[in-house]
Amino acid sequence: MAPFPKLTPDMLTEEQRALWDHVAGGPRKSMIESADDPLPGPYNAWLQIPSFGQIGARMGERLRFESVLDGKLRELAILATGAHWKAEYEFWAHARVARAAGLPEAIIEAVRTGAPPPYETTEQRMVHEAACAILRTGRLPDDLAEAITTALGRPALVELVALVGFYSLVSFTLNAFDVTLPEGTAPVWTD
């Protein structure tokens, strides 16, 4: 499907404008200010149903900015999700966030290509394996769930599952509505 026309603030209803202001004025503000699109990522599509977009924006904020997982683990799970769905925009955006969090380029590239990542920690291995298992089967192996709970705690395990689910939704939105990469950015998958 072709992308929706890019909405601008002067085109919005009151409810759409509330979502726009929430996203543009919240913790994503610096990302939005540096983007080619007026409201990048899934938000242009989510403006079509702003009550849902508000829920999605709040959930994304909670998972990204109030995470019980450290930045490297959180972004590793998000990258695994984006790579699984070959969501170009998702992977591009979160590779930048992952780099800023300190996730090594070798791990990011391995996740992109499907190669075994050169993990720095056992926790990275567990989080990545868990995300991949959930994406492949919709289930989490008991031994892996137990290991993550022991290492990181039950809230981290629940959050990991929520991250994979939420960023699958984001990936679906980006892919279904053909959200384009910023101008001059090459896709990382060719199929």
C-alpha cells in the first residue's frame, strides 16, 4: 500500500492535534526535530485513529523511556523484532538508539543479517534468544523464561514479551503503510 499523505498540524482535527502535540512534545521530541517527516514512524498512520494512537504513544513511551531493562537489552529486543519483520524504518530508527545506548555495531549487524551475535553478556544472549523464540513461535521456552527471571526478574520478563509484541505492532504499521526511510537512507534488506 502506498503511504498515507503526510499530515501537518493545520490539517488535523482537535483529537488528532492532541496526539500530535503529545508525541512531538514528549520524550521523542529530539527524534522528531531531526526527522524528515513532520511526525515520523507509525504516528502518521495512527493519526487516522487518534484515540488508538494515544494509547500506542503512551505504551511506547513506557517501554522505551521507563524500561526495567537497560538500554542495550531493550534495544536488542526491539532490533530483533524489526529484523524479524524486515521493518526498514523500525530497524533504522532503533539501530541509532541502540548505538547511543552502547550496543556494539557487530551485534546490530548480526541481528540484521541473522548471524549469531557476538554477545557481550549472558543477559544479551538470553534476551535475544527469547525475543527470537517469541517471534518464531509465539511462545517462550520454560527454561529460557526461568533463566531470564532469575537473572533480570519477573518484571523484565514480562516487559520483554511486551516489547516484542508492541514493536511487532509498530513494524506491522510501518510495513503495511510503507513508511519510508529518511531521504538518502538506503534500505538494509533487498527482498
